[in-house]
Amino acid sequence: MSIKDQRIQFDIPQDIVYLNTSYMSPLLKDVSEAGRNAVDQKSRPYQVKPIDFFEPLTHLKSLFARLIDCNQPERIAMIPSVSYGIATVIKNITLQKGDEILTLAEQFPSNIYGWQRLAKESGATLISIAKPEVQNNIGKQWNENILDAITESTAVIAICHTHWADGTLYDLKAIREKATSVNALLIIDGTQSVGALPFSVQEIQPDALICAAYKWLLGPYASGLAYYGPFFDSGKPIEENWSNRLNSENFSGLTTYEERYKPFANRYNMGEQANFIAIPMLTKAIEQLLEWTPEAIQTYCREISIDALKKLEELVCTIESEAYRGHHLFGIKLNPAISLEALKSEFEKRKIFVSIRGAYIRVSIHLFNTKEDLNALVDAVNYVFENK
Ligand SMILES: Cc1ncc(COP(=O)(O)O)c(C=O)c1O
């Protein structure tokens, strides 16, 4: 199914060219409204019932489970950030000297710092698989190098689906197969992909999938969702909160202290998980994503960007081949003749919002963007190139 542009559902002024969902997505108007209603609700605490601490999150988890093709919503936990979701993973992994943790070059720090500490404390080795220094087929080569790096020593592969800085797409299915053959855990940071790029837990079988909500899940800041697979079923949470224990629905029995956790990933929910503002917002956002579907978002993003990317290639900018990048997020390596400083000031003048990551301009697009937005980007690059 192809969808048309959905700008009307967002509150983006006509003169703004926002190509930066990887930095932070705008909210859907419906999601903003859900947030405003939720703020107002706090003025009426007498309307909040004990069941409201549990049911909305249960519903949200079932929606997110559908989005990631997971048939056990109880494997989902509410988290405040990626670093929190990764901390839970790390708390439940024991490594030894000689074990290896594989990561990718220039990976986002929230999926690095915890591993650095674990490596230091356990004597394991943290390996960062470099981005290949080749002119063409970088993504293909990078994927091959990842597969080659997985050996009997690999204990954990902690990566992502699309690289946050340049959009490189990793073949998680092949990586999972190799990981399984050496008994390694596969931990994925889905922040820059889930919501816009199809992901199937049933197909990839990650051991954990951690997602912040404020980018491609179109949700508020300081909230996120994580999937934890069977490896983590009897692990320890990083904090002990009342609502993760069995029978916590019975408010009058809360001091009959309970040793048992609720099943599966429920033990990993953050404290105050029933976030009365974030949950209704994220629920509305994921409902809309499920209606659109990540497949259709990819198709739309491809349709609006394909011509512009060809034009940029004609200006001798380098873009990864379609097979090894997402259509929602890609890096454009600038022709060295183009001054980054001049381009930045041109973007500012023309109200074009992208991220600059090293030698790359990171462009990230969604259903509120149109071909005209991408043409505006090409015009700005072309202008700087011709006036160099
Ligand atoms: C790949 C990736 N992971 C995680 C985050 C955010 O991490 P945290 O939720 O720990 O702030 C970002 C933010 O840019 C990101 O790009």
C-alpha cells in the first residue's frame, strides 16, 4: 500500500524543511493532544484508579509487540532511555577473560559505555568493527567484516539495525545465524530504525532489542521500550520497584512484601513505569505507526528521495547503495570541493534541518516530508558547489 504525505498530521510550518527525525521527531498533533489531556488529568487525581497504574502500559506493550512482530507482549519492558535498557542487559551477563564483545565503529555511546565498563571489570575484550576504508560498497564490506569477526570467542554482539550516523543497514538475519552458531548473545539498539524500518523479533530472534521513543516511535522524550528474550527471564533488574512484583495490583497488600517478580520482562520495567503522560502519548504514536506500517514508510521515503539522491551523486557526493541503507536515514558524504561551513550557513538561511556527522550530512525523513523538501536540500548543495 502506498501512502501520501502526512504533513497535515504534524505541526511543521511550511517554510521549515525538517530532515532530522534521527535527531528528534516532531509529535503528531494527536500525540500532542494526548499529552495535554494527560497533563490536565493530573489535576484530577481522584479520577485515577489503581488499575490505571497497569492497564495502559499492558496495552502499550501489546501495540509495541505487534510493531516488532513479537507474540509475547510480556517480554516488553518500559524504560526511560537506551542506556537504562542496556544497563539491564549488562547486569545480567557474566563474562570472562578471553570473551569478546563486538560493537561497531562510532556506535552511539549509550550502547558503548556500559560495555566498556563490563570489559574492564571482567577482562573481556571490547572490539569495535571499523567502517571499511573503501570507496564503494562500504556497507557490503562492513557487513562481511562483522560476520568474519564473529568467532568462538564472541560472547556478545551489541549493535544496531541502521547506524545512527550514516544509516548503514546491517544484515541482522545473517548476523543472528552466525551468533547462534557460536552461542553469542545479540543485543540490538533499535532507536534509529524501529518504527520506520520493519523489524521482526520472530525472524531475527534478538536476545534484547532496546528502543528510545523520541525518534522513529514518534513518542515523547525520556521514555522507551525494550524487548528481552528468554536468556533474561530469571535475571535481576537494576532497581527494585513495587510494581514489578507479583500481586502489586492489590494496593492494600503492598507491605506484604513479595519475593516473586511478575513473569518475563516485567521485572525490568523502570520505576514509576505507569508514566501517566508518556504512556498515552506513545500509545497514540504507535497506533498510528501500526496503521501506516513501517513497510509503507520505507516505500514512501524511497519514493520521495530517490531522484534527489541521484542528483546528489551527480554532484559527486557519495551515498551508500540501496541494499545497505535505510530509506528513512542515510548519510551523504560530501564532494570534498563543497565547503561544510558554507553549506551549514546555506542550510541555516534556507531553514533546512539536517545533522552534520563528521564528513557526512545525515538526512532522515518521514511521512511529513515531500519531494520538495529533498529538492530544497539538493538546491542548497548545488548552490554551494557552484559558488565554491
Ligand atoms: C542509536 C541511538 N541510540 C540511543 C540514543 C539515545 O540514547 P539514550 O536513550 O540513552 O539517551 C540515540 C540518540 O541519538 C541514538 O541515536
